[in-house]
Amino acid sequence: MRTPSVIALFSILCLAGCTSSSAIDSLQLDKPSGETTSSVARPSAPIETAAAGGEEGMPLSEEVASYGSPARPLPPMALADPDGAPERAAEAITLVAPTKPKVQKTAIVGGPIYSYAFRDAKPINFGPRSPRKLAVHGVDVSRWQGDIDWMRLRRQGANFAYIKATDGGDHLDPMFRKNWRGAHEAGLKRGAYHFFYWCRTASSQADWFIRNVPKVEGALPPVIDVEWNHLSNCKKRPSRATVLEKMQVFMDRLERHYGQRPIIYTAPDFYADNLKGAFKDYPFWLRAVAEHPSKVYPGRKWVFWQYSGSGLSHGVTGKIDLNVFHGSEREWRAWLGGQQMVADAD
């Protein structure tokens, strides 16, 4: 939290007429976090931030309570859900998954499915459970893939793409908008993902994602990427209870806005520390680049499997992450049509 100078404070209060104590609350200016990861570069000037409910380092209880307190104004996008109902008070937030929103059933959808034609710089033999035996492959991308020839990537077997959108509460991937348009124009099913920071409040991160990721018909469900990042300057590793609660705050807000239950992306170490046995009603996207997910995450149901971080493809310079949908082509089309089942763990 930054405190303005005495002169600036006096001037603004005079303009406001000094009529209410809420005028002081309105002076709580947000600032970019000091957070950096391998996926972002610090800008030379502060990036405009979304209106956010809380400052970096705010205790979680204050973050949750801020949305039920008249002393802290709500962000414009958080005043009401799509039906006009006020946002839930703090005591209503629990670790029990909310009722899944009704999804209008539509016709089986999806364009032609392109078969696998990728190469891999570090191929792994997954045995009889090879991802190549599954029908619908895709990629995830960020600024590090540079300019992508989406049509060539599509013909290589990319039927869907998850595109890096945001980090924390003030970072936007500089290639997001270009990739978002390019994937759509090439006929890929597209979705956006958010890299979660443990040094920022969940509510401010949700606001930032919502501000930058369009709500469009046919998009894949939004993704929350939760993992430990040794390259981050945020060294916090919150308790499991805090992790789960922050995730729930973030996911609830996205679900209310987009009308889709978010997908949880994670890696083996973070899963073992925090997510084993949690969020059973949520779809998972699992990273497992050496063994099948059933070995790495026993008993966990999943929708997407990231099976390689060293994929090679026409249309992309360098390496790219490869992923696969857990199901047949028919199940993929049904899932796109609104029947968002969660595949069995095996």
C-alpha cells in the first residue's frame, strides 16, 4: 500500500469535500507487484492495473472479508454476478465446490481433427499408454514461442491451444492478444490460462484475468496454473489450507464470470504438497513428462495431459509443450458441446 504525500492528500480531500471517511479508502492506490518469474520481464513503467480488492501481502482473511465490507469499495466488475445478485459475503466462501453452473447443451461441435505429426527433442516411451494413442492433441504457448504460424501448427496436429494470458495481478503476456486471434483464425479451439502468484491476493488476480481475457462463445474453460516456481522472487510457500482457500476464491470468481468451471493445471511436486484429494469436482490438466498420469497422480481424474515440454513443430521456432485430451474424438466433440465430463483416472 502506498501513502500519498500530505499535500496531495489534502488537495484530494478538499476536492471531495471531506464528506465521508470512504474518501480516504478511495486513495488506496494499487501498485505493480515486485513479482517476477521466468515468464515475464519487468516493464520500464508500471502497467495499468485492474481495480483489485486488496494489496500485495494482505492476509487472506482480509482479502475474503474485503468483499463483504462497506469500508472497501468493490471493483466495478465484481459488484454483481451476471444475474445481478451481489457477490457472496466472506462467510459463504468454503472449500466445497459450488454448484456447477448450468451449461446449455448444444450440438456436437468442432472442426476437423488433425492427427499427431509432432516431433520431440526428448521422446519418452510411455509404453501401452502412449499419448499418441489418444485422438485429440494440442499445445500451450506463451511469449516464449515468439511469432507462431498457427495454420502450420494446426496441420501438425494442434487441435486446441491454451494461451498464456496473465500472471499475478498486473502482468499481461505481450503475445496473448495476437495468439488469441491467430489460434481462432486457424480453427483451433482456444483457452486462456493464468499463472498464479502466492504473493498476490486471489481476488486481484481474478479481476486482472477477467479484465484481459474476453468472454467469448466456444472458448475452452479458463485455467489456473498452480505450481512452485523456483525462478520467482516470491519465495512464499503457503500452507495447504491457505493454498486451497486462495484457489477457491480465484476459481469462484472466474466461474461466476465465464459460466465455466475452471481447469486446474499443476505439476507433481505442487500436487503432492497441496492438491492430493482436493477439488474432486474440478477438471485437472496434469503435467507428467516421464510417466503416465496414473503413475504420477494415482486416482486423480483428468481432462488434459501435458506429456512433453520438448515438442518440435512446423510453425514454431524452438520447443513447445504438447498436450492431449483424455478421450476419443467423439468424446472431445461432446465435451466441446457442453457435456464437460471428467474422464476416469485410468
